[in-house]
Amino acid sequence: MNLEEKLKKQQYKEIWQQYCGFLDLSMDGYMKIQRRLMEEQIRLWSNCGLGQSILKGKYPKNLDEFRKMVPLTTYEDYADVLLTKQPDMLPGNPVIWIQTTWEGGKHPIKVAPYTRSMLDTYRNNVTACLILSTSKEKGSFDVAATDKFLYALAPLPFATGLFPLALGEEINIEFLPAVKDAVNMSFSERNKLGFKMAMKKDLGFFFGLGSVAYAVSLSLSSMTSGGGGIKLSELMKCKAHMILRLLQAKHRCKKENRPLLPKDLFHLKGFMVAGTDNLCYKDDLEALWGIRPMELFAGTEPSIIGTETWTRKGMYFFPDTAFYEFITEKDMMKNHEDPSYIPPTYLMDEVRPGEKYELVFTILKGGAFARYRCGDMYRCVGLENRDDETRIPRFEYVDRVPWIIDIAGFTRISENGIRSVIGLSKLPITNWVATKEYNEHNRPYLHMYVELERDAMLNTAMSATILKDLLSTYFKYIDQDYRDLKKILGMDPLQVTIFTCGTFAAYEKKTGKKIHQMSPSHYDLKELLDVQECLNKVR
């Protein structure tokens, strides 16, 4: 029986146990599931062409041997097989391929195969997220087949396109607008139609990237004021309680002298956000909707791997999606400085509270990726939690690894990408650093500190504004996701600061080292800025 059938039979305890029972696991119980599923995956992966292309004739018999024989991998280790979609080389038969951006300016896309068993696991865990998003305490939830879901997801072949399909196998929740219609609409068209449909049918759930959910929320607010709102003829088609709610909301907002917010019209049962930088949007989203968003973590390669609970105090990783390993931040940076250094990895029962880790995973159920470095960092925030009675580690998402700058879940700006932009633009930039910073509204942006050729500084009116406009043009040229930041979110993610000639050389002379061009440490960047300030005073 699926979720909808169990709801009809009021099997609420069975539903909770089936989908959310992993929260009751002890650490030993969690690791038993991890090891059992990993043993199955080791056999499948080691005996397939893809596995052997990495193992080169070795056949690990157990988990310890697997971790010794299989090196830490990145997408480049799989690209030849996966980009040509060779199913005979894979450990399991793919029934669908999911796609995302790889690296702007160098590699357009990367794809990931999903087996039927992976999709079954995905479906169960997505359903767990749906249930937990409505939960107020252990065992409680509020889900019905009559619920309506606001569509704010990228369609297939992107990973979020799986969400409505998988959920549809469990329960017949209606998406507004319908998925088949939404995929052919622009972002703005989807928002307008979704809002109008929600006004007629009400709304129970909302899920999207945190940044996109925020943009949609502002859009809904603007539609209720001025000429962009719902017309009287359309209003008359709404349910009586929605008309009454709108009239009461407008009266209340006028009395309180404030704009009408989504929470005035819709009382969400569940609100979910995914992607990066959610911490920048959660408070504002809660203010707009009157409900704290529940964060989950999903991606193209790992599918859906983690979710918060009703406490909103950290994500728990599903034990049946992937086998998890963790690299400490210290070892990650040591490996980045010295690629010959092989960082040790730690298992779920070895993580420590407060420590930041780079996540490494092996996808289970016939997945392609083994000991895969996905480029995401997490902080362990606890090994147990009295509030939701858990005895397994929980994590908060930190950010991408330092050599990738991700803005609002859209971009994956790499050193290669920036070099490509500078090369294409033919700008006289001699040195630079790039880092992710936050404005006064806690919104992320890419800040480039650049040094120009001396002649360019003397002979041209090269201002930071001109540089920013030129660089932005080429970022948009090499990276579709960068274009979408402006198009979808209305965000201009780049700031440029021009340094005095000689700043980087003076820094190297003072410190005896070169600064990391991508995401230098706070201390190193401050020292570079101090050097720049000293040079300015001298001149």
C-alpha cells in the first residue's frame, strides 16, 4: 500500500514507522543498515566496467578493503562512461538520467544515472520529508490527498523534477500549476498561474530552493497589490473561505499599515527548502509565510540524503540512500595544498560535534558513484537530540568547498571559470582573488578583488563599475546558471574592487606566501586588505 491508501485506513502509526522510523535508530542500528547495504553495493560496483575502470583489476571483499582500494573520486573519474550513457558499464540498470551544470566555461553538464531501486528509496525519503514538514512532534503529521502544492521546482532532467513524480506514486497531491503545464512556462508565468490557482483552491505545501522560494514569495506579495493582483471576475471563482480570507487580510493589512504577505492568505501545512545559502533566507521566509521552512539536502549525484525534523535543529542523513564518509576541514585543506596527501575519512559513528567536514559518499542500490567528493561541507551539530529523541548525528549545511563559490544555489563558480571569463574579456587583470561575501541584508554575492596592469590604470578610465559590467557579461556568456540569478532572482551577484598596483606583490613580500585565489581565509584576506590600505596611505 502507498501513503494515500494507508491514510484512508488511518494507519498513522504504520505510516510514521515506515517513512520516519529511521529517526528511532541507535547508532549501532544505523551503522548496521549502512554496512549491510554497502556490502551489496561493493559486489555490484566492483564487478562492473565502471568500477573496474577505477579499481584496475582489484576486487575488494569487504568494506575495509573497499575503502583502501577505491581512491576518493570526482566527476572526472566517471565522465567518459556517464556522459556517453553506457548502461552496460554500470552497476545497475539506469531507468532515468538526471542532469545539472558541471563547471561553467569548461564542462557544460554532468549526468547521473538512477536505478529503479534508487528511485524507490528516493520516493520513500521524499515522502518522509513531506510528513516531517508538517510534524509538530514525534508521531504527528498532517497530510491529505486533497492537499495542494505550489510548484517552484526546476523540471526534469534536473533533480528537483523527480520530486513531483516520486510523490505522485505515494499520494495524489495536486501541484499548482500541474507539472505537465509548468514545465513549458517561464518562471514568471508559473508564479502568476500558481498564485491564481492557489487563490481558487487554497495551498498546503511549498518546496523550492531557498533563494527561489524567497523570489516566489515576494512575487506573490506583489500580485496582491496594485494592478498585478487577481481580477474580480477571477475572484468570484474562488472558494468562499478564500474570498473571506482575502477580504479579512486586506482589512488587517490596511489597519496595520503593511503590505499583504503570503501568510495572510495561505496557512501552509509544510514548507521545505533545499540548496545552498538557505540560512540567508530562512528568517525572511518564516516572516513571509508564518512557518519555519524545513531544510533538506538533495543533489544530482546523491539524490535526497538528509532532512530536518520538527525541531529545525539540523539534518539527519537517510541511512539507505548512500554510505557516508567524512573528511575533516583540516585534512581537506591539507589535501588541497598538497594533492599527493590522501586525507583519511571517518564514518558516521566517528564524527564529532562542532567539526566541519567535506562529505564523501557511495551511492547504494546500484548507483554509479563510489567514495565521491560532491564538494559540500557540513558541520556536525550533535550526536543526539533530546528535543526529538534521536541518537544519531545531525548536521547543518555549511557551504561548498572553498575552491567552488556557489551563490544562492545557482552557480558553481570555479577558478577555471573565472580564468575563462578574464581570458575572454581580454581585461588587463594581472592578479585577483574571489570570495563569497554577504550584504547588509545577509544576501550572498561574489566579490572579486583585482589588480590591473599599471598602463591600464594610467591610460584608461577603468573603474570598478566598468569592470563589473564587463565581467558580468562574460560570466553570463559561459554560465547559464549565472544568467538565471538575474533573470529569476533579480540578483546582481558580482562586486569588484580594484587594488593599487603592487598590492599582491607587497602581500607576498610581507607574508612569504601567495594568497589563495578562491575563497582565501578571513585572516589572509584581511591581511591583503591591510596591505592595500597601507599602499594607498603611502601614495
